[in-house]
Amino acid sequence: MSRTATLVGALGLIALGLVGFSFWLSPERIPRSLLILVFCGPLLLPLRGVLRGNVRSHIWLGFLAFAYFAIGIDVAINRIDAERQFGIATTVLSLLMWFGSIGFVRQHSPKKPKR
């Protein structure tokens, strides 16, 4: 369940970045390809390990979720209309990714014996 939430959040953010910057939001001065690379690129780094069920990759994806959460909150509060919807979707997907990665790490990390 938690791994599924992590994958839905991460792949949802990648899809949101591709669709959002390609069709939904039209940047005026910055090339679209650069925005897509900056938004989606960091999510691609730990994706291989997440797909294989690596605990360390889930930890790093959880760290990345904080950055996407901050971006989503900033866009949702400071922008209007379509950009606000983009910010809300980014916030929701980053929270889903964070809760999923934390749940996966708790389930699969080695248990330390109590003393």
C-alpha cells in the first residue's frame, strides 16, 4: 500500500510536470524544456531504486517530497486560477509521495532489538 502511494505520487508529479509545463502553463521567458527538466529531473534520480523496492531510494524520495511540497504551497498561495490548481495538485501529490515513502521505510527497515 505504501509503495503504491509512493509510486502514484512520484509518477503523478512527473506526469503533472510534463503536462503542466507542456500544455497547461505557458512560460513566457523560460524555455519549456528547461522547466520540465528542472521540475521532473530530480524525481527521476531515485525512481529506479523505488521501482526495485530499495529503502534508501524511498528515503531520498521522501526528502525530495519536501521541496515539491514547498513549491506547491508557494504556487497555490501566490498565483491565480490555472497555476493555483497546479500548485494544489503538486501539494497533494507530494504529500502522497511523502506519506508513502515514510510508510515503506517503516515497514522495511531492519528492527533494532530493545535493550
